[in-house]
Amino acid sequence: MAEFQPPAPERILTSGPLAPLRHPAFRAIWTANLASNLGSMIQSVAAGWLMTELTTSHQLIALIQASVTTPIMLLGVFAGAIADNYDRRLVMLAAQTGMLIVSAALAALTYAGAIGPWLLLAFTLLLGCGTALNGPAWQASVRLQVGHADLPQAIALNSIAFNLARSVGPALGGLLIALTSPALAFALNSLSFIALIAVLLRWRPETPPRTRRPILASVAQGLRFCAGSSLLRRVLGRGFAFGLCAAGYQALMPALVREQLHGSELDYGLILGAFGVGSIATALWTSAARRRWGSEAVTVAGSLAFAAAIVLVADASSVALAIGGAFVAGGGWVAVLTTLNVAMQLRSPEEILGRCLSIYQAVTFGAMALGAYAMGLASDTLGLTPAMLAAAGLMALLALALPFVAPMPAREEGRVSTVGAT
């Protein structure tokens, strides 16, 4: 079986947003990951819509989103230590294989009519555990695929892959549910893991020797580094603030479409698809915007755009308005999270990169889990629209206040020279 060669920076031109695709390993992993993300989006739509059929509780509906992000909060820092102590390729293979098995079991039980609200939450929680294990190893492996010079463009392209799947997957998922059943959507998600597993089996990156440490000691080292870096503390604070306020949008969208807009499964998929289209449109120029205006301006603008989108969607009287709001929300989402991810990667040493990224994920997605739970509770108490408007108001307030309290790092501030960087 042919193996992918490591990047040869002297032969790679790094100008332009598509430069990372010239690296064979990155190109193959990016394509396979696109297929895997497509399956995950189909599964997410199916799980969210199925929960609206199983229960009328907004809190349980919102917990579908929380069940995906909570494991990242609880297990993420340990996953980062695993990524730094073991072969990241093997860690990703283990995570992808586990998610394939769980998704296949979910499809079989759904087809048999044996799924209830709590069992559905349990399976999405297990898939979230796989995501938590995979995330730090996958993000920390990007440098091995493209080298240091193409890293920002590679992060942007990975975001585009995710959001390209988010554009097509929800609409396809909604159509599949309408024509067949959620069981088929879950089965397709199982198949989507196979391509990425096959590519990872072929990839043989050259990795620097690792000094393994006990997991708890490794976690403590990563926590000390992030806690001791004022730059990373500020980035983490911005991630927490955005995740807390943004979570309710996605968590309550199934209930909003069914109850307020009286829409169908396909309408729900189209709204989620518009979110992905907006993300792709924004990801294509986010790197250039950061170079021209700086990370702070992009982060603030993205947060305010997302807040405005929540207002538009919360008060939408038609599916068309909700689609427009979703497009704006997708743009704000990718502008903020891509900028925060780049800031973390460029200021984290290679030897603890997995742990730094896992801490970032734990903080940001932990805030999303907390926000999803809080929004579900608030929606059951106050109603859908008031709860979403409150989240939009808090996001706008934090977007305007945090630049004075926790400013984003300046362009060259705190950038590290990493082991094995090119």
C-alpha cells in the first residue's frame, strides 16, 4: 500500500488559500474528512429531528447538542495528553473506528424501533466521546501534513471542509428523513468513517521522538502552560464567551422550525445548510481579513454578526427569513472560531500542542454545552423567542466589552518557533 510522504517545504509554494492542497497527505485527509463530516451532519440532523418526534421537552431537544459537546469539555484535556504522548495517527484511527461502531449500533436500534429519548442521548454522548478523543490529535497533526508556513491556510481549508459538509449534509439529511427514516441517516454516517480510516492507514508521517509522561502529569503540564500564558488565557476567555452565547442557536433550531415556523424535515435541513454556505463564503476570505484588519476586528465583527443572526432567526415568521439569518450566523461562526483556533496553534509549542488545543476545545465546547442546557431550560420557562433574544443581547454585550478586558493577541505577539516546524 502506497504511503503519503511528509511535506517538502522547499518545493511548496505557500501563497494563496489553496496552497495546503498541494501536500498529498493533506489533500487525501482533507477529502476523506469531508466525507466523514458529511456523514456527521446527516447524523446530527437526524438525531435532532428524531428527538422532536420522541419528546416535546425543549430541554431534551437542546441536550442533543449538549451531548455532543459535553464530552469535549470533560474528556478533552485528557485527549490532548493522549495526543501528545502517543502516535496521533493511531489515536485518530481508534476514535474513527469507535465512532463507526457506535453509529452502526444506533442505526440498527433505530431501524428496530428500540430508540427512546434517553437512549438517543446516550448514543450521541458516545459519538461525542469519539469526537473528543479525535479532535486534539487531528488538529495537532495538521502541522505534520503541511508544515508551519501553510498552517493558517490549512486550518481555514479544514473549516471549509466542515462547513461544506454542513451546507450539503443537513439538506440531504432532511430529505433522507422525509423520504425514509432516521435509521438510514445513521447508517450512512457509519459508512462515512470508512474513507478516513483508509486514508489514515496509508499515512506515515515523520514525527519527532516523544517522551511519554503519565497522563495526569501531562494534563497538569498543559494546564500550567495555558494558565501561565496571558495570551492563551485571553484566547480561551474569548472562546468561552462565544460558545456560551452561540450554543442556543443550534440547540433550539429543531424546536424553532417545528413549533414556530411549522416547517418540515427538509426545511430544517435547508436552514442548517444555509449556515454552512455562510460559513464557506466567510472562510474563503477570513485569513485575508485577519491580515488586513487584525484578529480583534474579525472576532468582534463575527460575534456581532452572529448576534444579529440570532435576532433575525428568533423573530422569523417564514423559512426564508430563517435561511437568511442562518447564512449570516454561519459567517460569524467561522470567522470567530477559525480566528481563535489559529491564535492557539501559533502560540502553542509543538511538544504540548495537543494539550493546548484540547484545553481550547474543552473551554469553548464546554461553554457550548452549558449554553445549550441553559437555553433549553430558559426556553421551557420563558419561551423560544425570549430565550434566543437574551442570548443575542449577551453575545453583543460581550463582543463589545471583551476587547478591553481580554484583547486578542496582536499579529506577531507570542508566536512560537516549534519543534519540527518549517
